[in-house]
Amino acid sequence: MRPEEIGKGAHPAQNPPRLSEADHWILDWYFKHCTGFTMDFHIVGGLIEKLHLREVAMELLIQKLSAIHEMMVRVSSEEAKDEMGDI
């Protein structure tokens, strides 16, 4: 899906719900802490531990960070495919 397609069409994927405050916090945390450097040198785990979350909250955080990361990988892959198509 391209950004200009968001909000067009009846499917829920075309009109995603607004992010909650907690989801915004997690997204911001991901972009601040999950850099190539922190991922390559396995620093992210220590940063997550510093949050001192209870087990259930930690599981939810990991699920959401994983979803964000999978989305970022998918977007990068699609962008690479688009660039290869232009060659």
C-alpha cells in the first residue's frame, strides 16, 4: 500500500485505527533505540531490560516491537523491489 492510498477504500487496512498513546510511545521508542548499531551489537535487549517491565508488559512490548520491525523490513523490501523495477 502506498501512502496516497491510505483512507481510500472500505477495507480496514485502508483506514487503520488511530494509535493509542502507548502505541505512539512504543513506536517512538523503536525509532530512537532500534538502530542498525544497537541491533548489530545486540544492545537492544539491555535497553529493554532497563525499562523494568513486568512479564506481561514485557511480552506485549516485544510483540509490538516485533510487529514494527516486521513492518519496517517489509517496507524496505518493497522499496528495494520498486527501485529494482526502475533499473
